Amino acid sequence: MTTPSLCPACGARNDCSLADPRTADQACWCYSVSIDPKVLEALPEALRDKACLCPRCAQVDAQLRGTEPS
């Protein structure tokens, strides 16, 4: 079973604004980044499209900071 506020890959908080009733009317951070489809495909089918990955598991930390890895 997945919890909307937790990363399905590692179980850490995913900071999904849609999962928090206080911020559910705001776009999630994941809307502003590009997640490599291979990252999503690596998740077991049962965990896909249930909850946001955390930025670390989504491998988008650099995008969120506004810097791309070298």
C-alpha cells in the first residue's frame, strides 16, 4: 500500500503539495521538473502513479536547485 505523502521508492516524505490538504490547490514540485522515464520504469508496476517520488529518488535535486549536474 502506498501513502500519498511518502515516496513509493524509499518511504521518505515526498513534499507533494497535492497530498497535503493545506496545499492541494497548488501545483506539485514535480510539475516543474523533467523526470527520466527510466526512473519511473524502475518502480514496480504496483507503485507507479500512486504517489510522487521524493526529489532524491526522482533524481531531480539539481533541477529543483536550478543547477544541472556536470
